[in-house]
Amino acid sequence: MGGEHDRLSAAEAASVLGWWLEAGVDVAIQEQPRAWLGAAAASTPEAHVIDASESIEEVPASLDAFRSWLGATPTLPFAKAHSRRVLPIGAEAAEIMLLFDMPSAEDVAEGQPIAGPAWELTERMLAAIGFNAEQAYVGNISCVHTPGSRLTAAELEACAGIARRQIALAKPKRLLLLGDGPSKALLGKPATAARGHVHKIEGVRTVATFHPRFLLDRPSNKALAWGDLLLLMEDEV
């Protein structure tokens, strides 16, 4: 899974255990096996393949150039002269790509796609499936901070094209969509309807789940989110 559990500090181990307990994990072995390292179990939901034929027009062909383009182009949805933007972070071919809703004021203030307690919870979620923050590529469905705005159908389509291009350039091994924005843009439905299934976007195994800020407000849903993480980690047939 790419994790290094034997190198966890006591504080990190306590954080992971805390997440597991909050998610309702109370046994070391499940009644039914999960294919963590082998073929997916027969009960794994059938993958929903997303048509990636609709792509954005000519944009830079390298990941670094694409991120620079995101920071400067005036053609992004919601982009204005003084718009604040938060660029994605992480390296190409990451173990996992996280795609969040549009950045909040807190995210912009800290200069990262997701910040504060929501980022701390995200790190715990990553650790629970064997990853650290350095193994993740992290971005938003739109890097532009737009308080109180909701994406229209046209804006969702534009954001989806940009996101698909970024996914194709980033080449992650797995993709996790967190929140309604990325789920609606890339899967055509909110996270509550898209979660629990395996999807394919740009050939990448994809699962949708709740945004960490939603989980902080509704901790009872952490058990469902844990199930989504397990589904994401199952290997292909």
C-alpha cells in the first residue's frame, strides 16, 4: 500500500488508531476478506467508466507547466483580476490523488488546497490506508477562491475538463474525490450518490466520498468514509 507503519511515531500511531475508532473499526479481522494485495473480491461494485473524450483546449503538456498555467490564466471559471488561487501540490505519479471542492478562505490563507482541522483529518485518513502527505497529490476542482458561489452546469463542465487534464498529467495510481464539487463535475452526481462505487477517470481507479469538513460536522459518517477508503485500496481484477 505504500505505507511505512513501522516508522510511525507514537503520536502518529495514536492519530491513526483514533481515526479507526471514530470510523467504527473495532475488530482486527473482517468477516469477509478484502483484496488489499490481490484480485478484487467478486462482490466489488462494477466500475463506472467515465467518458474522457471531452477535454479542454490546448494547455501545457507537462504537470509543472500546467500548474503555472492554473496560476495565471484568466480563462478559469470565476477567475477575475484579483481572484485568489490555491495551486495543487504534489509530485507526478503519486500513490493517491485527492481532489477537493473549491478552496475556502482558510485554505487560501494557508496557501494549500485544504487546511486547518480538515487537513489534519485528511492526514489521518491517509495514514489509516498506509500513506503520508508526501505520497499524495492534492488539488481542488477549481483553484479559484469564490466565496458563496455555486458552480453552474457550464462551470462544472469547464472544471471537469481542467480536472481531467490535470489527472492525465499527474498520473496518480488512485483518485479520491472529496465533496460534491468534484463528484458532480467528474461523475455527474453528488458524493452521497456517487460513493460506494468504483469509477474510472482518465484510466485511474476512482472513488468519491465526503469532504473532511463535512465529516468534522457529522462524525457519524466517518464509518461510511472508511468503507470508501477500503474500496479505493482494493486492487484491480
